[in-house]
Amino acid sequence: MELNRRDFLRLSAISTVSVGLMYLRITEFAKDGSPVYAATSDTTEIPIIWLATGSCTGCTISLLNSLSPTIRNILIDEVVPSKHLSMRFHSTIMASEGELALEELKKTALNKGNYILVVEGAISTKDHGIYCEVGEIEGKGITGLEQTVSLGKDAMLVLAAGTCASYGGIPSAAPNTGGYTSVTKVFADAGIKTPVVNVPGCPPHPDWFVGTAATVLISGIEAVKLDPYGRPLAFYGKRIHEICPRNGSFQLGQFSKKFSDPYCMYQLGCKGPVTYADCPIRLWNSGNSWCVGANSLCIGCVEPGFPDIMSPLMKKAEGWEVDPLALPKPEKEDTGISPALAAGLGAIAGAAVTGAGVAISRQISTKPKTDEKSQKE
Ligand code: SF4
Ligand code: SF4
């Protein structure tokens, strides 16, 4: 059969990321341990619409780096038995474009309450959101704000992928001329009740996104336990500082004085003591390293208020003294950030956003072990 260009694009629109009716299921493992796949058609499809608003596309690129499952598994196989995430619209990875692609989006959205909306990027709200258009219908631009509201109100769930969609992130940094904000804020203003799960990170680790989506598929949204900032505790329940391999240096008062030193990076401005994520144990880039492991700093990219409240990112703010040992611990293993710490972060946000050059000080009074003389060179 010959296909002309238009037929090919139409076929792409329905098959590029939603690859048909047959899926691959692991049925057994061969003697060498490799999985044996069989095609199956008794699979429930969960349609996904991936909306990119004010973003750099980094969150998509991070997802494409997913190791287990791979992006091929996610798009072609069953992510969990009998369930398949059917990516119906994703402006970066779909082959179709323009109105043809938007037709597929519209068709998916008719299935009210039965699709997952992923939002990547912050949403411009100033002047009705005209600073971020995400497409065009019959010559008229559609804003990210309109799409977030219209697709979000009928979704079964919204996954806010990345810090921008979760909390505003870099687009909302001062002076925030486009009025960028988070999905949660847009929903609150529009009175939308659809549940939102935040998966922050700049970008988020692919496991954080895939693991959250898989949990929803297996056990439902109620199975995803969230911290006070709407993040899954499974990935964001521990303070970086407490699981950092350099915590031993911190305890001994050994601090790096330059980025190539192998000690605790606190004096250089590491934000691990006020950041909740499992980077030190999960590791990035297929389990290779993470920010501090690569001799850089944790810049607190998963926290509400990032980047303003974490600035200056690559050095210690004047007067910023934290005793990570004295920070309030999560109340229980899985309760996340304590109200006291949350209040502290809020206060810092206030100071940072006013731009008054106020020396940032957390609510902690005890000084860390910063005896410079005891530090090794
Ligand atoms: S301050 Fe940073 S480098 Fe030092 S122990 Fe804590 S997280 Fe690790
Ligand atoms: S270590 Fe900190 S800055 Fe790096 S990815 Fe994790 S939370 Fe973000």
C-alpha cells in the first residue's frame, strides 16, 4: 500500500506514541535471565496528554533517559501488568504536528475523567497567559493557561512534571514578568478540584516520574503518599544531607574549600541540608553520580521557591547558617517536611523575593561544626 505524506502524518498522529493495539508483556525469563516477551491485546490503555507550557524541555529529556523501564518499555510495553500508558500527545516526541496533532489531543480530551494530564513547565497567567502559547487553532493562538484549565478540569489526575509545573520554578523567578506560576495555583484560582501530584526537579529524575505513574496505575492515586508540598514521599521523603556520603565529613568538621575537594560542600553553599530528595542513593545518569558526587553542590532544585530562595546557587549566602544536625526531623519516617522547616523556607522566600539583600538565616540557632582549623586541606 502506498502512503502519501498526509496519510503518513495521519497514521503517525495515532501511532507515534500510541503504538497500536498489541503490547509486549514479559511472560517468563530465559535461562540467561533475559525477559521473554509475548504480544498481548487484553491491556487497558491509560491515555496521557503531555502539555509543555513555559519549559526548557529538560523534563522530557530526563524522562527519555529512563533506564528501567526504558522509554521504549514505557511507550510500547506494559509498564505494569495489563496497563499501558498510551502517550497520545507530546509536542516534543510525536511525529505529527499542527492541527493534525491537536485533533488527536481533542479526541483524547473527550474521554473525560479517563486520561492523565502531564504538565511540563510553568504557566504564564499575566494578561490572560499570552506570554506562553502552546499551539494554534484556526489561526488563533491557544495559551498554556487555557489548555491547563480546559484539559486539567476533566483529567483523572495531573502530574506536574518538574519544579516549574510544581511550584513555578525558573520562569517564576523574580521579577517574573510573565506572571508564571504552578499548576496547583492555576487550579486553585480556577476552582478546579482534579488531584495534582507534584514531581519536582530541575529536571526530575526519570524514576521519580515513572515510579509515581506506575504507583498510580497499580494502586490508584490514593496510594501515592504526599508531603506538604504535594510530592511523593517515596522519592522526596528524606533530606539530602542525611543520606549524603559526605555527611561523615560534615560531622568531623571537614569542609571543602574548593569544588575539587572531596569533603562536605556546606561552606561552599550546598543546599542539601534543606532539600528533600533521594539523589545521593538513587543517583543520576543510569546510577552513575549526582550533583555532590560530581563535586558540585546540591542547589535545592526540588524545593518550592527554587531558584529564588536558594540563591546564590553556587555559593553560600552571607549570613546563611544552618546546623543540619539541629534541623527538625520528619515527624515520622514518611511524613516529609515538618511544619517548622516549611515555615523557615517560607521566611527565606520572603527575604529573597524582596531582594533586600537580607542575610538569609534559617530558623536554626545552633552553629554547625565550622572549626576551620580542624579542616583538612
Ligand atoms: S552539606 Fe551538602 S555535601 Fe555536606 S553533607 Fe550535607 S548534603 Fe552532603
Ligand atoms: S542533588 Fe539537589 S540540585 Fe541535584 S538534582 Fe538532587 S535535589 Fe536537585
